[in-house]
Amino acid sequence: MSAAADTSAVTNLIATYAELVDTGDFAGVGALFADAVFLGSGAPLEGGEAVERMLRDTVILYEDGTPRTHHVTTNIAVEVDEATGTAAARSYVTIFQALPDLPLQSIAAGRYNDRFVRRDGQWRFAERRVRIHLAGDLSRHLRS
């Protein structure tokens, strides 16, 4: 793969995560982290089943099966190490939410620090560190 193709593949994984969370596809998110570690505010989560369970236990889903959120990932910087088949990325995330009785608003903002590994020619998450720096009204997004 070329450096541009590797960067694009890693960027697509970052975007896929946002899409899967926003559509309520927690099994799909779990598949992204099948061989990875997810580090958020709690204990490290290893593997897809643990990540899927955490999302099902904490994120509120509505009648349409979604959390009614929109994750916007920006300022994505990817560094690929061709020799080792690894990559690192850092990005910003802003999470918006809207409900019939809740106007569209930003509910959180933070950063992702990700590591990736290429296995059998495919890029995969190896680790995601989530740091939320700014939090708004999360009462309709997360269970207490």
C-alpha cells in the first residue's frame, strides 16, 4: 500500500467508529475493537465483547435504535510506520445530540489518541484512548 492509501484506510476506521456509534450499531463497534484495547474513563476494555457491553450498558438508545447523536471527528493527524505495519492517529471529537424535546447541542468534546496495526493487509484498531475535556448535558446520552 502507498502512504496515502494507508492514511486513508486509517482515517476511514476513525470515521467508521463514529458512524457505528451514531447508528447504534454497538456490535459493529465491538468488531472494530476485536483485538484492541479501549481506554476511556473507566478500566481498560480489552476486545470487542467488552467494548460492545460497555456501550450497551452506558449509552441510551431511543425508539429509532440510535443514541440520537452525531460524532464529528476533526483535526485528524495520521502517522504511518510502513516498516512495522503500525500507525498512530490523533484527532478531536465533538459530540452533538438532538431529541424532540432537546434542541441540537454539543454535549461533549475531547480527543482520540489511536494506535493501529496492519494484519493480513488490513488496518485494525490496536488501541483507542478517549479523553473528554469538555462536557455538557450528558443526561440524555449516558446512563448514570
